[in-house]
Amino acid sequence: MLIVGITGGIATGKSTVTALLAQKGAYLIDTDVLAREIVEPGQAAYQKILQHFGRDILLHDGQINRKKLGNMVFNDQEKRKLLEQITHPEIRRLMYKHLQTAKRQGVPIVVVEIPLLFETDFYKDVDLTVVVAAAAEQQLSRLMAREDLSKEQAQKRLAAQMPLEKKIKLADFVIDNGGTIAETKRQVEKLWQRLLQESVNDQDY
């Protein structure tokens, strides 16, 4: 089973690329979805987050206000590290669970969307890495629109991650998602053909 890690900068369009790969038959695991699952009321990570960050981050229904928590940790490196120490082991636990399911089903290619692939040791869990890239101006405008952030807030979030240029140098494959959807689809098709070949090679080995 070939495990492919998809990453990139914030708002470069990782989900667009993973959705296109899923359409071609890849088994998709989105760690952002897993991150939301582990902070549901009653989960271990939920309790730990409340212990360290207080109940002021809760919405009226008891759910964690992810936007408020996000603003809090992106403005404080130590708090961000603490949150990652709480959430990353739980995310990895669920990811392994999904990988085992895929393996039992005989899935040849698994795509895992991991925003912090290179910033953490998640890269050790994948066989091949793909970075989705876009111009800094596009990232900024997309992030402001998507998260309803001010320019300053968006810039802080972009600055908190590893520079996109560094991720590109570390990647096995790069998709430029700064153009048209047709251009992105052509690159995804090229990537898919490589993944199919890698998968065959892996089976032969």
C-alpha cells in the first residue's frame, strides 16, 4: 500500500488536489477532519484542552470555538506547541486506524492530507510527499476570505508555518495550484500516473 502525504501552505488548495485524487480512486484521509473529531466533547483531547486553555474557548453548546482557540495559539508559540502536544498523538492514533482499514480493504493508494507534514514527524508515516503551492498573494486573499480574518491575522498564520519554498525543496512532487482548475487537473493526472507506477513497483518489491 502506497501512502502519500499531501501538504503545502495555508490556503494553497490542498483539499482541491486531494479531492481530485479521491475521484481517481485514492483512499483519502484528511487530518483536519480528524483534528475536529478529537476535540469533540467527551474526547480525551477536549478535556486536556479545557484544562490548559480554560472554558472561555467554549461555544454555548459546549463545542470548542476553533476560531478563538486558533487566534490564541497563533499569537503565542508556546501555546501552539502545547496544543500540538495534546492533539497530534490523537490525530496520529485515528490516522493509523484509517490506514489499517485501508490495508484490510486492499487499497493500493492512500492519500493523507497533513498540513504540518514537514513541521512535525508525520513525514515518517508516508512513502511519498506532495506539496501544493500557490503565490503568497493568493494564499493571503484565500485565507482572509475563507476564515474571515483581517490581513494582519492572516499574515500571522502564514508566518507561523514553515516557508512554502522550504516545503517545495523537501517534496517528491509539487503541484502549482495558482492557475486555472484545468491546469491543476493536468498536474494531478501526471501525479496520479506516477502514483500508479510507484504502487506497482511497491507490489513487485
